Amino acid sequence: VLVIACPCALGLATPTAIMVGTGRGAGNGILIKGGEALETAHKLTAIVLDKTGTITQGTPTVTDIVAHIEENELLRLVAGAESGSEHPLGEAIVRAAKERGLQIPAADAFEAVAGHGIKATVEGREIWIGNAKLMRDNGFSSDETTASRLADEAKTPVFVAVDQKFAGIVAIADAVKPSAKVAIERLHKLGLEVAMLTGDNAQTAQAIAKQVGIERVFAEVLPDGKADKIKELQAEGKVVAMVGDGINDAPALAQADVGIAMGTGTDVALEAADITLVKGDLHGVANSLSLSKATVKNIKQNLFFAFIYNVLGIPIAAGLLFPFTGWLLNPIWASLAMALSSVSVVTNALRLRGFRLERAQGGGLDG
């Protein structure tokens, strides 16, 4: 009884599966910080995707300039105001000015208006750059009709006012990643509610969401409001994952039940996340969740192998069948059963090494 009751296989059941599962993930660019994240991931019911750098390429470009003053002058002044900005939209404007060979002036003063835009002084001229709310709040009229048309084309309209007068719109687009739509379809097939989170205006956000098959959109969310949106979903009883890559995403990544960071993102986001996708591809999100489900299933199988020998062998070893058949369990067979129990658990866990993962390009499987 003592020999066959040895619980060594029970002690191997969970850690071996997690070790092989995390190893399989690491070999395919999915870095999982611990077994807890891997086990929680299979319980997820909702997943929130940050737009910039997650669904889109994260390298926006200027597509249209609607100027009420000379076009190059508008672009030059806006680029000067944005020259010290680290915001992707600001960087896109500076790149566009450089591509046109414009001389970019330095900003004499710079003030960020959180979540709405900036105010700067360039060559003695007061420049306001941001969204429609920034224009309204400061009493500038703007071309809402043109902005609406651009937003319908999945472009972000950036409003500009110069010297207290509305001066034009710079439209910026960030291309959707080629694999995004297929990867999001996979997430739907896994039974997850998929939502998109962005600071863009609602119209632009809906246009992008429609391209990739997302129905629930959180738009015009300020940087400090992203974690609140995760809390809202959790308050609805959902187990939530957050996928992001920027500094502003870190609080939401930490708030989520499982935080998933793109490896192409900032160090702060990587530190806050439970899972890091080295390749920065959305297929890695679906792969990590599929791997989690496979690992938990493997753990349950291992627990079966850990208990089945005990369940069958202990009653026989205790003499349950002796009065009827004269059968007793020889200690040699008991020790062999325990060895087989451990071997069965380890062998079953190693099956995870053959788990098939979708390639980043979205076609074919890696096995």
C-alpha cells in the first residue's frame, strides 16, 4: 500500500506540462512569465486590442492635407510644433515634411493637452494641433464635413489652428497589419469577445474595426482611461486579456487578468505584461491562448495518469479482492506501476512539443 500510494507522479503532473508548454511557446516567440498566466489564459472570455501598433502597423503616414493657408507652409509649421513630440502621429507629420524637403523650424514653446493635442509657438506664431474637441474647447471653427469624410476612409484627421484661426486638416493613416483580420477571426473562433481600444475619434475607429471584423469599439479613450475600460469589462463578469505595446497601455496591461505585450513595443509595456509576443504579430495572441488551452488539457490528462494507478492498485494492495480471489499486489508490481505512472505523465507532457502553431504570416502551420 505504501509503495503504490507514492504521490511522485502527482507532483510531476502540473509542472511538467507547464514547463513543456512555456518552452514550446518560447521557441515560437511567445514568452510567458509564469504558469499562472498560462493557466489563466484558457479562462478568458474577452480580449481588448489596442489599435496602434497592435491591429495597425504602428507607423502612420500623412495621406491628405486640406489647407486653408499655403499647403507647404501649413505642413512646415505643424512639423515644427511636432518636432519634439514622440507621438506616432507627430512623427508621421515630421517625416512628411522632411520627404518634401521642407526646412523644419524649432518650436519656441510646447505644451501638451493630454488626450487632445498640443499647443506650441513656432516662429512667433501660435499653433494648435489636435482633435475636434481641442478646436471646439478653444473657440476655433473647423471643417467637420471634410474630417468626417476622411474618418470614413479610416484616416485620422488632425486639426490645425494658426494664430487663432482654423488653418486646415492633416490626415494620417496607419495601415492595418496584413495578418490582423485572420488572427481576429481565430480569436472569435476561440469563443472570445474581441474589442478595440483607441484614442482615435469614433468614426475612424469604427472604419478600422469594420476592416478587421471587430464589433465592439472603445474610441476617444484618454491615456489614463484605458485601465478603466478593462475594469468595465471585468465588472460585467468577463475574464479579460489586454493586448498593447505603448507606455499608455501599461496600466491596462497590469489591470487585465492577462496582459499581452507586443515585443515591438516599449519596455514599460513589456514589464507590465504577463505574456510577450516577440514577433509583434496578432497570430501570437491566438497561438498563446490555444497553447494555454492545450496545456491545461494536458495537465488534466497528467492528473488522470497520476491517479489511475493509485485508484486501481491501492484497494488490491490493501487486500480488497483477497477474500474472493486470493489476489494480493506484489510490492514489485506496485513499484513498477508507480514508475509507469511517472513515465506516463512525463511522456504525455512531452506531447505538447508537437503542438501546432499558426505562423505569423497567417498561412500554414508550424508543427
